[in-house]
Amino acid sequence: MLRLTNLVLRGLILMALWALCGQISAADPEEPASRVTVAPVISREITVRRSFVGTVEPLRTSVVGSAVDGRVLEFLVNEGDAVKAKQPLAKVRTSMLEIRLAVAQAELQLRREELAELENGSLPEEIIQAESRLRGTKAAFDYRVSNSERALSLFKQNRTVTDEQLREAQSETEQAEQMYLEAKAAHALVVQGPRKEKIAQARAQVLMQSEQVKLIEEQILRHTVVAPFDGYITAEHTEVGEWIGEGDPVVDVVQLNEVDVRAGVLSEQAAHLRIGAEVPVQFAALPGQTLTGHVALIIPSADELSRAIPVKVRLPNQIVNGGPILKAGMMAHVLLPTTHTQAVLMVPKDSLVLAKDERPVVYVLEKDTKKPGQWVVKPVTVAMGVSDGEWIEVKGLLRADQQVVVKGNERLSPGDHVEVIDTIKPKSAAN
């Protein structure tokens, strides 16, 4: 009986242990709460803005023309292509100029060699040659002098030398003297080397020919049409094989790294604008997004028909998939301030989580109803409005007494538990 009782007790203990292990293994392990920084949703009075329809314009537009007459040899771009400053766009035939350039370069080389010859002076062999010629002419001159004196002496003594022979001897002596003087001068010139004036003339010849080469090279460069700045090709005006004249258009290039939105503003509205003021701009092609630009130009001349003042708002463009988001001719809505104010909800810009092809969301802090004292987050979709420093207007299912996650929100998912480690005060918000 006692043995049976022990067996029953052991069985009951084993069953209890098995049940307890099952409960422990069935319980889900609790993940640690994410550490986040939060900020309050605030309500502020801001200036009411009025929407004006505008059109996107390129920062610069250039109709690039040809600087020369000629036949198009190469056309290197197509409509829509992105180009860099100084990038070749088209080339006009230059075969005749290239021949002229080769001749001019050969002539320049000749002039340089002549200058080098003068600057190097006389060769030792040339000096030796001049000395030999000088000694030879001196010997010939001395011989002719001796002959002439002998002939004169004989003529005076016994007249065995005729008058004609005497004059011939004197003439030969004079010729020998002149040849000696010429050789002496030539020797001096060889020893002295080229005159400074000759070297200067040779240098001038080199300079003249060098400028001639540059002139032909510049003419060849003018036969290549290049982009005036970074931009995009929007129109083609010629093709390979066509003849173009000087000044004829080749392509249209627009600069779109920044764009201007041109809008007609009522005169009473324009009175409140100033150059450099930040202005929100919205585009139908970018739903749910509000970009910020600044007033770049206020043209002081109203349109004769609408009496509107042209205003240009400049904003940076973004390049996505090789092309600009904002394109010339797109419609925009420029939100300009009025004299009225209204209350709006604002949150820090860092609280916005921007997902691709989706509207931005903020993660709102809420109490966990199942676990008192703990916090969870809930995503709320919002639409962005005007910005003011680090804060931005939002429209959505929010209240001014709620808190949103500012740091650590990029890793959150709906319903995640969070631990608040810091709270940002709205001291930088607009008043």
C-alpha cells in the first residue's frame, strides 16, 4: 500500500513539472523596448497663405548656334540628353583647316630651328674656316704688295717694266687688299656671332608663326559646337550632312539644377513679399509633398492684361533616375503669405518618416492598455504644409497634446514598445 502511494505521488509531481514547463515554453519572450526621443505636437498661429498658379522655368535657356559656316560632320547628342559644360554637341567639317594647320606647324618648326641656330652662335669649325680664309687672303695680299713694289722699283730704274705692267700689278695688289679686308671682317663676324637684332627678328618670326598656328587651331575649335553649361538638350535644329551657316541654331540647352517658378501675383499680395523670403511650393506631379523655395525676383512691371506682378520663386531640383524631378513647363502652386493668421499643428521635421511613393507618417506615443506604465507607437499619415526652421506644419489625425517620436523612429513598426529617454521642447518653433 505504501509503495503504491509513493508511485502515485511521483506521478503527480512529474505531471505538475511537465505542465509548468509547457507554460514556460509557451510564453512568448518579451522584446526590449526601443529607446526613443519624443517631441510634442504644438499649435501655432501662422500667416495664412494664398495659392497662386505658376509655371516651372529653367534657370537658364540657351539656343546654341554655330560659329562658322560648314557641313555638319557629327551630331553627338539627342533630345533629353544630359550634358556637361564644354561637352561637344556637334562638329562641322574641318579637313581644309587641318591641312592649313599642318603647314603652319611645319613653318613654325622651321622658324624655331632658325632661331636656335642664331642663338647657339658660330660653330668652332666655322671659326677655323674663317681664320684659314683670313690667313690665305693675307698671304695673297702680302705677295701682291711685294710684286707691286718690285715692279715700281724696276720701272723707276731702267724702265724694263712697262707702264701697263705697273698698273696691272698695282690693281692686283688693290684687289688682294680688298679680299683680305673682306676676310678679316667675315672672321670678326664669325667670332662675334649673330647680331642681337638678327636674333630679335628670328624671335619675332617664331612668335608670328606661333600666333598663326593658334589662329588656325581656334578656327578648328569654332567648328565644334559645345554646351555652354551643365543642362539638358530640349531641341535639335540640325542633323549630320546638313549645311549650317554662321549663327544658325544647332540645339537648345536648359539648366535645371535649380528652377524658377514664375507666378503672377496680385499687387496687394506682392506688397508683402521680399527678396529671399522662404515660400512653399506644391506640384500636381508630386502629391503630398511641399517643397521650399525663396523669392528670387520681383519684376516691377505688371502684366497689361491681368495687372499681376511677375514673381520668380527659385528652388533646388532633384535628380532621380538620371533626370530632374522638376521639369520646364510643369504647373505649380506658390503659397504666398497674406495678412491673416490661423492656428496649425506643427511637429519637428525629424519626426517625419518618408517612405518611397507613400505619404509621410509620424509615430505617435500612446499608453499600452494591456501593460500599464508602458508606451507603444502608432503611425499616423500626414500631409506636409509650410515649414519654419526645424518645424513643419502637418495635417492629419493629430492633437496638440500628443507626442511624436523624433529620434529612433526609422526602426519602428506599428505597436512597438518604446522607452522615452528624452523630450525635445518646442523652443525653436515659430511664434
